[in-house]
Amino acid sequence: MTTFLPSRWLCLWTAAALTLAACAPDKPQFKSIDITGADYARDFKLADHHGQLRSMADFKGKAVVVFFGFTQCPDVCPTAMAELAQVKLQLGADGQRLQAIMVSLDPERDTPEVLKAYMTNFDPGFLALRPTLEQLPQLAKDFKIFYKKNEGKTPSSYTLDHSAGSYVFDPQGRVRLYTRQGVGVPAMTADLKLLLAGK
């Protein structure tokens, strides 16, 4: 048996549905993977290359891009940092509201001095964070980062395989996006503009 709504109720129901749809916030169309509300990659407490202890609270009001890498990486890491430097330029005045961070996966060789010189090559405002060898496994687990040491011909000539994406946090310090390697400067710039606009 089919039940029909009286036309008056049908009109009221349709009007209410349209009103709710109009009031619903538009979901931003990010180019990166939207991980808003994720229960991982939340925060850190690590020393930067100046020796200052840092956490997400230090960067309130800025969009933060966190990349895990190491200074002796031959290609992926310098490419990621160079792209972030380009993104900062593309953002214009809003570039001052972008904080790029590289977390070292190689604290044995990445001394504060080495990290400072490395980051300054890309932008003096970029920061490197240096976990201890003891902190690194739990940190990688908290951020779902893969890394593996491959022994070289000498004890200091090893290389590292590692995840090559970045986590992007909004100005309130919430993790919002995961950006895969190779997404490109225009796409990342567009995503950061949305986050800096409060989307």
C-alpha cells in the first residue's frame, strides 16, 4: 500500500530539506588526501636544529607541513624541500603563515649544525626537528612513517628507505591532509590557500 503525503506537508518537507542543504558547509575540494579527524599524526615534542623544544602549539596560526627525511637523501628529500620553498613563494604574503618542518630519520648523522645548514639552503624559516634514536621508533609509529636502514660499505655510508609524503596541519594545529610525493607545487599551493582561508 502506497502512502501519499498531503501536498502541504510535502511542500514543507521539501522546503526544509532544501534549507538544510543550503546551510550545510561545502566540503573543501583538496588535491591531497583529506585525513581530517585522523587519530594519528597529532603532535610531537622534539628539539629543533636550534636546540629549542617544539610542539604543534608553537605554530598556532600557521599552516604546517611536516615531512620525514634526512639530509643525505639523494633525491626525494631535497625535492620535497625545494617544492615547499616554491609553495611559500606562490602563497605571496600568506607565505609567512606557512611553516615547513623536516623531521630527521637519521639523527646519527643529522647533527643540529648539519640540519641548520641543510634547511637554510631552502629557506631560513624552515625548521628541522631531530628526535633521539630512542624517540624515533615511537614517533614513526605515531605518524605511520616507514623507514629502514640499509647498510653501506662503511658504518657511516648507510642509506635509508622511507615514506615520502607530508602531513599538513591547519592553523589550529589539526592534521588535515596527507600529501603524496609528486603532487606538485600548484596542487599543494591550492590546498594551503584553502586551509589558510579557514576551510
